[in-house]
Amino acid sequence: MSAAASAGGAARPRLILLSQWFDPEPTVRGLAFARRLDALGFDVEVVTGFPNYPGGKVYEGYRIRPLRREVVDGIRITRLALYPSHDRSRIGRVLNYVSFFFSATFYLLFLARRADVIHAYHPPLTVALAGVAARLLRRMPLVLDVQDMWPDTLRATGMLNNERALRLIGAVCRWTWRRADRISVLSEGFQRLLVERGVPPERITVISNWADEAGTDGAAVPLPAFAAPGRFRVLFAGNMGPAQALDTVIDAAALLTGTHPQIEFCFLGGGLEATRLQQAAAMRGLANVRFFPRVPQAEVGPWLAAADALLVHLRDDPLFAITVPSKTQAYLAAGKPILMAVAGDAAELVRRAGAGLAVPPENAAALAAAVTEMAGMEPGRLAALGANGRRYYDEHLSFARGTQRMAAVLRQAMAGNGRA
């Protein structure tokens, strides 16, 4: 056990949260997650990089150096050097991942206090590799939190198309997964795929993602830039990249522009495709498409609350049929009707929750028809869909439930190594 002592005198297990991204960057496993695990009895240290995601530029107030220690809300954070990059450059992205791998591996092996368990956020794969190095060379139990299925994601997003390289990355992934003490995944589909690739099923636990509940609990406060009386506003909030395939949404807007002028498609956020999508909508003269710049996570709630329906869209790809985009939980928590244009697990979740309509991805006609159907619903029916989603979130996907399950998985990994 760790030598750290709790207020009551009992030793608290020392936990390293290893993630390339952390607050103030947008991330699924951020400061609230670290604070919750601290409250659940762990002595937490976050090991991360200098904040630069998603723009690829180091945040104001930070400067790249080998190591920086800080304490935020009682949580110790160790920031390590990396090459900041997040653009279309494959070389830049590789340097970003590899530089943090070397910094994290060196720190875990030679500088960090020995932990009772490591939680490694994957992607990228290089973070998982650093965790495996610490497990093998310093015998620290490892829990991998698999949020992206590599190499499938690299192929699906077009980041990497070389089949030889994809096979090599796949082999490294399988080697890494098999050396973790426990793995958490975000969907049953991910669980099935890992079992198919040789991971013992007893090591895998499905823990659905939760929402940033503080950021999604937003009253419908006035938003002058978003105001459009008499309009039915469909909002897509989040990253606009190749994986989202948002040209389909532009096409759906074009189908409705002359026949349903009250329907409006709104995009909130940024990403690699944001500028091109704006240009595409402008070239087609689509007055029913509007773009709004990214806002801090804490300010997203009012935008979600002000929308009439919330849209999720991903490419039609086998990988995305087994994933649940993280914005799904945020939309459910916001209590608004959902248009789910993703096949498989995500669509089934919305149906099970009774929270909206599911349509095939990359099908503009089907999306336009679903939006038209939802825009024609009575206000009471729309409110019921939103209430169903919020109730399902509270009962099955909440932050409290998810973090409790993650804490149990961490303790299982410790117990398997004689450290419980």
C-alpha cells in the first residue's frame, strides 16, 4: 500500500492519472474526475502534458519546459514537455504523441513516486505504452481507459491509410491491451472487439462516459447571437472534423431550405473542417445554416438549453457503430430531444432512453425527414423526449455512478497485484 495517510490514519492507495490531455483542455477525464477519485479514497497525482489541445498552441500562462508541478483544487498535477500540435500535419501529430510518450515514460520510470495503481487514458496509444512500461519495469498495476479503438480510428478518420503501418499499430495495441491488469471501455461494442482481439473478457469492464454535469446544466438564458424567433433550431455542438462527416448536415439543410424555412441548422465549436464547412454553406447560399465559435465548456449549457433539438453525426463506418460519442451523454443530461445520426450502440442508447430519433449516418434525406418530423411535434412531445433522456442519464450514466465503478476497477487491479 501507499505510505500516504488519510485523515483517519489509514493508508490511502497512491493513484497516478496518466493522460496527455487535462484541464484546462477539454477532456472526458479531467479535474472533476481527479477530485472525485480523491474523495473516494485515492491519493491522486495527475501526470499530463502542457495544455495545447485542440488548437495546437500552448495555452496562455504556460510555457513548455521539462517539468512543472502545480496544485489545483487540492490535486497535484505534474506537467511534462511535449511538442504542441493538433492540425492536419501527420508529422506534427506524431511528434506530439511521441514527445509525450518519452517524457511520460522517463518520469514514470525514474522520477515518480511508486504508485499503487495507474489509470492511463487511451488514446493516444503512446500513453498506454508509457503505462505498460511502468507496469513492466516498476510493477505498478495498470488500468487502461480505452476511449478510442486504435488502429480502427486512424483508418476511419483518414489520419493513416498505410495498411502496413495500420497492421503494425494493431499488433502493438493487442500487445499493450494484453498487459493491462484491467481495461475499461465505453460500450459493449468495444468490449466485444477487444475479446475478439484476444483480451480475456474478465479483465474488461464497460463504464459508459458521463457528461460534464456542471457544463450541461444550463438554463435557457438569452443568447442574442443564437436568437431566432419562430425557428426550430437543430444544434451540433463540438468538434468538426473528418470523423463527423458534417457535409451530410449541410446537404440536409439544402434539402429543406425552400420548403421548411423555420428549420435552422446551427454549429457550435471548431475543428479541422469548420472553416471549409462554413465556406461550403456560404457558396450554396444556405441561409438556414449558422456557425458559432467554440465557447468554454462551462458556457455550453445555455446553448444546449436554447436549442430545440441536439444533433450527433458520425461517418458511416464499422468503428462508429460500436462507439457512443461523448456528446451523447451531454445531450441526454441537457434534457433536450436528440437526433442520433450514428449507427449501432449510440442509436440503440437513444432508442432505449426514448430520448429522440435515430437515423442512418451520411444520409441527408433521412436526416432531413427526421428533422422535419421532430419540428412538427407538439411542444409537450418534445419536452417528454428531453425528460426521458435526462431521466435515463441520471439512472444509468451519471458522473457519480461512473466514477464509483471506475474506483472499483482500480481497486480490482490493485487486488490482483496484492495491493488491495
